[in-house]
Amino acid sequence: MTSWLSVFTLEFMIAGGAALILLLDAFARVPGRTIGWITAALLVGVFAASFFFEPSGTVPHAVYLAGPWSLFFKRVFLIAAALATLGSIDWLDARTPKRQAEFFAMMLFSLVGMMVLPGARDWILLLVAFELMGIPLYVMAAWEKTDAPHEAERMGPEAGLKLFVTGAASSAFTLFGLGLVIGETGSTALSAFPAQPTLLTTLGMAMVVGGMGFKLGAVPFHMWVPDTYQGAPTPFVAFLSVAPKAGGLAALTAVLLSGWTAQKHVWVPGVIVLSAASMIVGNLFALPQSDARRLLGFSGVAQIGYVLIALGAGTEEGVAMSLFFIAIYVFTNLGAFLVIHAAAESSGGHELGKLAGLSRRSPWMGAALLVFLLSLAGIPFVAGFWAKLFVFMAAWRAGLWVLVAIGVVTAVLGLFYYLSVARSTFMSDGTSAEPIRAGVSLKVAIAVCLVAVVGLGLWPRPLVDEATKAATTFMHP
């Protein structure tokens, strides 16, 4: 293999796996459940391989840079995809038994786009990776189509359409902004930017940040989040709620701190406004929600606001803590969605009232959901507590004390709706005493998330060190 192609070894493994899955389904007629386990094994295998083979270096014309920064995100994406795959196996086998292989292949193709994003240092490669990540997600959001058991639940096409329309708007914003930036600079390299930005380049920067804000689900680009989360299949939403946001964070950080470092005075105020608005709007709109998926959707908007606090600091510590936060968020949010999915499959709905008595029907799942909610709220001493604390500390040291104050107040506000879910789970009597039935794969996914959230809450240092290493090599290549 040509030396520079070796930096894409992990991506080639995933793309080859996706092709193999389609071939197995088309010619070998391998059962869909088996294909799901093969996909999970592939993802775990590639994740393990990333510790023995760590790609580094650049490709011709410096359009891609591989190293600890990109490797950190690749591992996060692989973990998210593996857990989402395990959480999807039983649901796909029950709801769409003839379309399982295509679902897993779509997830893997989207994963390839995500894995390219962190190392992209050229606008063309960045946009291609973004679209490769996004287009399969539009299809997966509408996967259930008319397969739902009840007419009222057949919201898949609507969810897919809303995700597609906002994704198209995101691409349009980004492309229009890039037209202005590239037209002024005469180069597609991220680092090619004038020391003194003109009106056109400043407008272009704003449009690019806005386009990426759609991917992150930051206010005011969050409109698609609650509706898509409510209508799309919950196991897929578990993946959608974490992995693409991590990809958007990687791309936005690369653009702002690799390409536009000298223009901090231009973009930092914008990031601060996005952060504050996301924290306030996300937490306030989550309060009246009665559907668990919509509640976690607005919660996700607020969580992105906390991540942007660290990015707005514009420091090495801020970048490191944003990486630590997003990694913790993957385990926490995925776990919460998968528990809610398990409960909904047995209770017949995702309303908060359907979670009543969950702790009696499945004590360990009730306890797991409580841990995930406490982590999202930032309660000591689960992983989410350290994530918020370290982000606030990085922002405070950078002088963003007003943003930290907003973050603390809105975090307290978030306690009300997180604990309302916990109250329904533990203190309310449900209409059914039937035990929650979940497959082995779903239980494994929830258990891994639970162990990670508790374990990293007790000992966060290894992940902090990895995030710091990635941020250091990113800020000082």
C-alpha cells in the first residue's frame, strides 16, 4: 500500500466491512440478526486495531492530517457505532426483518465520513466527508416508514424529511460561505485565510459556522432536533444524538483553531452567543416536554452549549476538555436512549408516564437510567460531573466567567426535568408490572454504557490524558 494511503487504513476496513455486509445479504442470505453481530464484531475489532496501528502523517497537498487528534475522534465514532449497532439488532429483527443489512451498511458508510472529518485540512475533503456522513443518516431516520405497529407512530418519513431539509440548508449555508472565503483567499486549504479579514470573508465565516451549527444542533439551528428524535427509530436516534455531533465538533474545531486562529476576535463572540443561547433555550424548552425523546432532544441542545463553552475559550485546555466532554456524552446519552427504547418496546410508548414503575419492572435498567440522568445533570461523582466541571474550569481560566455563570445556572435548571424522569421511574406506579424484556445485545450495550459512566466518574484520568494528548498535537502540530 502506498505510504500515504496507510493513514486511511481504519476507514478502508470500515468501508470494506460495509461492502461485505451487503454481499453477505445479497448472495449468502445470512440472517439479519447474524449480520448485526458481524457488524458489531467488525466495529469492536477495528476499535481494538486502532491501539496497535495508529495512523499518522499527511497525504499529498496536506489535505489530510492523521495523528492523535483524528485517532481520538475515530475511536469515539467506533464506540458509538458499535453500541448503536448492538442496540438496533433486536429492533430491526422485529420491525424490519428484510432490511437489516442495508441499515448496518448505511451506518458504516456514514461512519467512514465521520472518521475522515477530524483530519480534513482542505475544504473540498471536509465537505465530501460531511455529505458522506449526512446522506445515510437521512435514509436511516425514515427507516421505519410504514412498519410501525400503530398509525400514530408512523412518523419516520416526517423525521427523515425534516433531517434532510435542515441538512440541505446546512450544506447550502456552508457552501455559500465557502464560496466567499475561497473566492477571497484563492485557496481551498483551511489555513489559507487573510490576517485582516474583509467584510466578505467575515460573512463567509459566519455562514460556515452557521452551517456547522445545524450539524451540532446548536441554537438557533436546532429546529430539527426534537421532531427528528421523536419520529425516527429510537436505536438510530441514540446514534444520531452523539456521533454526528462529535463529527461536527471535530470539523468546527479544525476550522476555527486550525484555519482561523488569527481571527479569534471575529469568531469567539459568535461561539459565545451560540453557547449561551443553546444552554438557555435547550434547558427551558426541555422543562415542559412529556415525551422522553423530545426531552432528551432539547437536553442535547443544552449539552452542545456546554461543549461550545470550552471551544469558545480557544485554548489548548478548552479543546482538550471539549473532547473529554463529548466522549463522556457518547456513553451517557446513548445509554439513556437505549434504556428508554427498552422501556418503550415493553410499555408501548415513549411518554414519561410510560416510564412509571420502571425500577420495579427492571431494577437494573431503572438504576442505569438514573445514573445516566445524573451524569447528564452533572451530579457528583458520575462521569458527567467531571465533564461539566472541567469545561467550566477551562472557560473560567480563559476569562469567560459570564458564560460559566450561565452554564452553572442552566445546569441547575436542568436538574428539574432530569429528576422528573427519575421520579417517574422510581416513585410512580406504572400500569403494568410485567418485567421489561430486552435482548442480549441491547442489554450488553446498556451495560457497557453504564460501566463507562460509572468507571470514568470514579477514575476520569485516563480519558483526560488521551484528550489532552489529542488537543496538544492539534494545537501544536
